[in-house]
Amino acid sequence: MRESFTTARRSAMEEHFAAQAAGQFDAAHEAPVLPVHANRAWLDRLTYPLGVNDRGRFFEAWRHRVAIE
């Protein structure tokens, strides 16, 4: 088993995963842009520094909502 981690040669499973990931990447690259990602607010998040607004605060990645009972 240790040999699997010490050799530069990839196993058949690793080759399969690499090919599958490459296929998914290619498909995503060729897919049309989602409308939600084509607006100015989203594109502003992708400018340097990535994910930081003009005031130096990180953009919110999700809205954390806690149910209060």
C-alpha cells in the first residue's frame, strides 16, 4: 500500500478521476455564462483584491440565518 503513495506513477483510479475532472472543467468552460454571474455586482467581486470591497471588507459568501424561536 505504501508504494501507492511513494511512486510518481498514477493508479488507474487516479487517472479516471483526473480524466473525469478535466471533462467537467471543459464542459463548464464551454457552458454559457449564468445571468446571475454576468451582472456588475458579481463582476466587481472578481476584481483585485479578490472578494474585498472598496472599504476593505470581504463580500458575504452566504447569508447565515438562524431561526429564533
